[in-house]
Amino acid sequence: MTKFGPTKVDLNARLIFGFAGLAVVLGAVAFHGAPKGPAMFEIIGVAAVFFGGTAIRTIRKLIKGDFSDGL
């Protein structure tokens, strides 16, 4: 375990945030339809990379056990 860095609770909150963000983006696209033009890249691309990357990185840290013990 690392001495510094996010605790397991922090990582779980980060994971929930990542999945919630992906759900909001998917819900907006489902409700309003897929955007056209540059908005397609901005809304789907950037948001999916940000929230998906957050979720993936957090899952990897949780699986490896790479989190602080909260001391």
C-alpha cells in the first residue's frame, strides 16, 4: 500500500462519479439524440474519454490495491 494518495473510499467515490457521468452523457444522447458536427466530438468524445478514463483508471487502482490506508 502507498502512504500517500487517495484512500479506498475516495477511489470508490471517484468510480461512482465516473459511472454517473457516463450515464448522464448516455441519457442526454438517448433523450435528445446524437448531436451533429463538432458537437458530436465534444459531447460524446471528450465526455466519454474523461468519465470513461476516470472509471477505468480507478478500477485498475482498486484491483491492484494501489490506495492509501488512510493514516
